[in-house]
Amino acid sequence: MTVLEIMERAGADSTNLTVAWIKDAVNMIQSNTKHDLKVKKMALTKNTRDYDLPSDLMSIDSVSLLDTQDDNKYKIISRMVSTPIVSEDTNP
Amino acid sequence: MSSSVNTGWFWRLKGKKLHIYRLKRSGAGSIRANGSLTSGGDELVYPDETIPNGIRLEYTAYIEPFVDTDPSVLASDSSETSWSNASLTEVTSPDESSHVNLNRMLSLAVVSYVKAMLAEMGGEVQSKEYYMREFFKKVSDNESNKRMQSITYPVSPFAVR
């Protein structure tokens, strides 16, 4: 559906405002559903616990790790339920 | 070499950071020289190896909201076994001729959203609430269209209760 058709159906007359509202609606759809998923890969580094999340992330669908002993398949890992007691390790 | 990652690795979110832990299994407890028993508890450790592209993250994001062609129309549909989807190119500066990168049902949901925003601008809060309900109804309809679930009820043996 084009922006013009949406404007005509909704009775809107400002293109810029309608485009902004469409962006908001797409944002809301993406944060409430898994309409379209994106994949990013990053290096796992020895002795490093913290990794930056992509800044365009809305909600995580899955986190996988490369299993190098099983034909290099990415396998989904579980989310931790409990909170670890170490908040910062200065000598990892 | 990472192995059995699905059972031995865990993640958690902390603000804008992803934390990765490995479960280090320490096995059963052992008996010390003085006869006391050590506890053999498992412990969480930081990743103990480096793997290029080792972490794969799948997530929802704001992906190409406007494109140059209609995303819900096939590019070619010559037979039952021969078809292709339209090749979509993102439009970075959308205008009235740009297509919203959503299927028909979600595009109708967007129409309801725009109506809700127009009602809000006009101070019609009740109309806004009505159109927002329509928006979420269409979004959830679109989600349920992907699922095949059925609800069955037992048939009563008696016509008259």
C-alpha cells in the first residue's frame, strides 16, 4: 500500500506527518510482533563477558553460539534465570 | 573448541549490554585429607575461548519501512512451481508514491493508526481509543493468520438442556 493510499483512506492531508506516523506504526508493529527479523554476528572473546547490543535492537528473538565441534552450527542458548553475584570482575 | 553450547552457555541482558557466561561443570565433590567433603558445585565463568563471529543475535528492528515496489505482490507467477517475490529497494526519503513495507493486513492496521493520530490531534480521545483498538486487532489478526490452531468443544448428547 502506498503512502498516498494510506493518506486517502485515513483522510490525512499532510504527507510529512503521515510518513512520521507510519514510521511510528511500523515501530509499534515491530516491537509487538516478530514481523521482520534481523541477524547480526559478533566475535566471542576470551575472558570478556560484556558485548554491545546493536543500537537498532527492539526485542531479542534468540541468542546463539557457534558450536565449533558440531559442524559449525549456531545453537540457541538459554537466557539466565538467576542473577550472578559478581557485578564486575577486575581480574577476569 | 566450543561444544554443547546449547546446554553449557547462557546469556542475560544488562542495560545495553549482552552478558555471556559458560557453565563450568566441576563434577562431584571429593574427600579432603582431613575427611571433610568438598562440594562439587557448578560455576558460571566468562567465555574461555575466542571464536570469530561466535555470537549470533536475532532480533526485531526498524527494517526498511518504505520500499519502491508493492511487497505483497509477486514479481512473477507463471505456474504453481514457478514464482518469485518482488525485489525490494529501500526508499530513504519516502514520498506519496513510496510503498510501506508491510503486507495488506498490516497496511490496514497502519491506516487505523493514522486515523487514531488524526483523532488525537482533533482532541477526539474516544475515537483515538477506538482506532488504536482497531490497530491492535489487525496486528493480532495478522499474527494469528500465521498460526494453525483449532479449538474443539465436546458435542452435547442432548439437544435440549
